[in-house]
Amino acid sequence: MSNTGITVRGEKRLTCEGREELFSRWYAGVSGTHMFEQHDIQSESDFVNGSERRESFDNGRTWSEYRNVYKEHLTAAGDNDEIEYYDFEPNIPDPASGNLVTCGLMRYFIGGHIEAYRRMWGEAVNAYRDHSYLVYRLPDGEVRRQLIKYEDGADYDPQDPHSADYLDHNISYFGTVSFALNGDLLIPVGADVRSCCRILGLDVNEVFPSCPQIMCGVIVVRARWMPDEGRYELTYSRPQVISDMLSSRGVCEPCVCELPSGRIIVVFRGSNVQFPNWHTRITPNTPGFKWFTVSDDGGKTFCPVMPWFFDTREAVYSSATLSYFFKSSATGHTYWIGNITDPKMTNGNYPRWPLYICRVDDRYGYLLKDTLTEIDTRREGESDLVQLSNFSLMENRETKELEVRLCKIGLTADPWERTESWTYYIGFER
């Protein structure tokens, strides 16, 4: 065991060319060793090109054959529109209800994903619409979905897929499910910044005038199981927004946890990128941070966002990459996994290395610097653009290790020329 109380070992699973291969695992119930493994293939940025799944009944020692599940991931919606579903397979055990839960995303591409991404990046047009869902599987196997509905608007109707009452309302990008101390679910979502400002009584053109049609603030959703009704009751925090002078891409990919003190903390990626197509206002050499906000009233209201920090009062400099909280059943402590980067190099989405794990203070929510442990970093011969940022987590029920599954792209100057899929096993001192 290292002097941080954390050990890391990594194993390369495979090397491939021209595509990214991502693996994730989850347990099939609230107890036991029955698990699934999903294998997703990407040969385009932010778009899955193939998905297959297999299962194990002995904690991953033996596996079934893979079966193709891509038809469950992508559907057509007419007029060349496409709908892509992310994480619509419930995979997090909820002891309070006996359900498996997740937060899923339905991404509606107007005119198909290639045209929608071209218009978003090239013209700042909101050509794809994200909607987040609480997705849960009841003990009898029935799967239900609840739209995260923080404002008025319609549910999706497959008979009227182009309805503006759905597409133009409750736009949000999903976060990760966490558990409150009382067993409720906590879900942070990146919600349309225009709607956030309207709810707050602010003028979005004073907060985020550059490209509000494609950016987000943050709302935390609390989901409480209603056993008599067989559903979750959803309540919503007051939003928080960030100026486009501080983060040119607003709030992205938030994660949340409730600390033993009762404080709720949300951490998210911002960006210091300058991008003419989006009319960004951020100034050159603005630092890049992981940003955070906290609530001491159960998640009803949150303080203004600020750069996250260590107990040493050093800021957490970070590129615009996702991160996760993880509560270890071995130690009872909460940890954060993400990229912490050289402040002089941090520019937009890069660099995406090193990848770290660090314990979170139980009372206030800052990071404890003396527990900072490197999971992996750029290796000799690898490009500066190597990405250690696309990963999934699972705690092994038998070993209590945290398993981090990650795909490295950008190993060479051509990011898709060669990729590697890795698994890291992280142990904790009990």
C-alpha cells in the first residue's frame, strides 16, 4: 500500500487501429455477482458506431458470447433525423427501492448527426437537442423512464417526433447518479443556460451572451422513491450559472455527492477555449479549472460557482474533461477521479493527462492533497494529445477494488491511428 493509502495497477486489454473501443461493466441486481459488460465502438467523435453486450454469472470469471445491442442505441426519426440513446440500461443498485437506476440521455439530431455536429461547431446552431431521463428497472424487470422536467414542456411523442413542445424545452445533458444520505437519488444535469437564467430572473445576454443556445448551467435533481405510487418524485434545485468570461463553454458534465457533513458538492468541467465560431468572450491565458458549487440546505440552493481547490489552498487546474465521484465501501470515504493538468498547458480540452484519484474532505468538500495518486499519465513516445479521459467506473463486489476502464486515443499525431483499452485496479487501505 502506498503512503496515500491507495494502490493502482493497470492492465492493457487490447490495441486497435482507426477506432476507439470502450468497455464498461455493471452488476445486474442490488446484490450478487451477475454482471454485464458493454463494448462500444467509436470511429467518430461523440458518436457511437457499434455496441454489443455480454453477461457473466460468476463475477466476470466466465462470459457469454456478445450480442449486438446497437439497434437499442440509435433510431431514425424521419426527415433524416436521428435519435441516439446513452445509458438507457439501468445499472446502479438503489437499495431504497430495490430498483436498478441510471440517468440516461436522449440526443435528437436534426438532419442526422454529421450535419448537426457540423452546424453546432461551425455555426453555433443548436442542431441537436439533449434531454435527460431517470431510467429505472423494477424488480419484476419492467423498465420505466421519467423525463427530467425542470420547466413546462411536453414529453417525447414518437407519433410527433419533431414537436417543438418537446425539443425546445427541458434541454439538459445528463450527469451521474449519486445517493443522498437519506437514500434519495441526486442527479446533476447541465440545463439550458437560457432556461436557467429565466428561472433565476437574470438576463442571459448579461450572463452568457456569446452562444447561450448551445451552453448550460447546472440544476441538481433529487429523486425520492414513492413506493405506493411505484415511481420517483423529482424535485429541482435553483440553477447555478457561470459567466462566459469565466468558462467559455458554460457548465459541462457535472458530478455530485453528499458528504457525511450533509454538504452537497457539484464539480464540473468548464473551458477556457477561445473559439471564433461561438463568439467566445473569454480572454487569452484565462486559467482552466475544475469548477464547483456547494449546498448546505439539502440541495435546494447552491452557492456561486468557483474554482475547486485542495486543502493546501492550491487550485485544481484541469482541462475540459469529465470526472466522477466514487464512494468506497471499503473505506467509507469519497474520492474524485479526473484530470489535473499543468496550469501553463491547460487550454480548452487539453492536455487530457495525467489522470488522478484523490480523497475528498468529508466536511467541506475540498481535495486532500496528500492523498493525490496518479492512475496513469502520458508515457514515453506518446503524443501530447493522448487522452486519459474517457473512462467508466465499477466497484468489484468481491475485491472492493475500484475498476477504471479507459480507452486511450491520441497516442500518435493522428488521434485515431492507434488506440488502447486499459483497465486499472485501485485498492484502498481499510
